[in-house]
Amino acid sequence: MNRPDVYASTWRLPVIVWQCLFFVGPLLFMIAVSFFLVKNYRMQEAFEMANWSRMMTRGYFWDAYWYTLGLAAASTVLATCLAFPAAYGLAFKVSESTRRWIIFLLIIPFFTSYLVRTFSWYVLLAESGVVNAILGKLGFGPYTMLNSAFGTLVGYMTLTLPLVVILQTLSLANVNRSLIEAAHNLGAGRMRTIFTVIVPSAKVGLIIGAVFCFILSFGDFVAPYYLGGSKPPTLPILIIDTTKSGQQWPRAAVVAVVMMVTLLTAAFTAITMAYRKRR
């Protein structure tokens, strides 16, 4: 009979406690709140499906859900595609010292509030802003970039692109160089080596970077509100609007639970794909 590893269990305990206190506990409370009722602007304990049936049968909820899902998916694809050439160059084309400094420079934007960085784009993308001024000198525009899906995606890139570049760079830098040399010796060109050797070898890091991008984009409130104009609303904006409408926290909890289920499903599916062994 195997005895439990007390040493390993002791080191796992802080992580388990942290997850229970700050993730499992609040999630269970949010699920419970979704069954409460609001009467006279006060929540009352109950176990009724009224909030769920109301939100699940409303067209505006599903419009917001698919719009949010589409924007998050587009942000993930865009960030992954934009980050890969930069990460490839950092991993294979520069020295290790240069790579460390560039990664440090990519971390610096996180020293500044995301809200401040978003407002800087608000100034740049305005119809009388810097971007339209430059395009005007070239004979183009002016274009409406704010209060649109384009503005929201710009905000998402501000939030996620540096992180995706860092994660991809760390993954690509750990690819076994002997596999690349072997591919070249066998006659594989550069592009074929990238897609048949480098990408499969760095699959875990690439997928994890995409997962982080999707999670951050799906739950972001700032970019769709300030750059996207909140019309049509995304799910985070719908939560705010719902709580302002008669203190309907239980209905907002329904939206939050649906978001959590979607994110957990996407994360577990992606992680399963990342660690699935090739036959």
C-alpha cells in the first residue's frame, strides 16, 4: 500500500487553499446568487430558475454572447499571427542578451495602467486624431475607427499582444536546435521547417499564449466600452448594464456564470490539445 507523500502534499496545500478561497469559493457563491430573487431592490434567498429562464430566452443576451465570442476569437487569431514573426525573430535571429532586453521592453507597458493605455488610443484613433491626420496627408480618410469593432480589437491587442509575444518567444527559444538542423539536412526549406518542426515542437507554448489572449479578451471591459462604444454590448458591459437596472445582481450572475463556463471549456479544450501526444 502506497503511503501518501506528506512532503509533496505540504507544498501543494498553499495552492489548493488559494484556489479554494479565491476561485472555487467565489464561483460557487456566484452560482448560488444566480438563483436569488430581487424584490423591492433587495436580494432574497431562493432557488428558482426565473433569472436563468429570463436571460437564456432574451435575444440581446445571445447577441452579446456571440459578439463577445467572435471578438475574442478574432483577437486570439490576430494576436497569434502578429506575435509569431516577432517571437520567431527573437528566438532564432538575435542573441540571448538582446532577447532578454527586448522581453524586458515588452514587459514595461504592463507598468502602466491598462486604462491609461486605452485612453491613449482614444486620442490617436479619433477622427481628428494622429492616425487620421497622417492618413489625410497621404490622401486617405478620415476613417471612423472609434466606437467600432476595430477600436475594440486595437484595445485587445494593447492588452494581449506583448504577453503573447513573450510566451511564444519563451516557447520557441526552447525548441531543440538539432531537430531544425536535421530538417535542413534532409532538404526541408525554411517554411516547411517552421510548420513541420518548429511549430509542433513549440505547440504547448503557442496554444497557452492563445488561451491567455482569448481569456483576457473575452472578459475585458475597458476596450469595448471606451474604444468600441459599448454598442453592441459585450458580456462584461451587459453585466454592468444589468446591475444598474433595478440592482439585478442575480441576472448579472447568470451572465458571469455563462462566461466562466465558456472560458473553462475553451481553456480545458485548448490545454488538452496542447498536451495531446502525436501518434
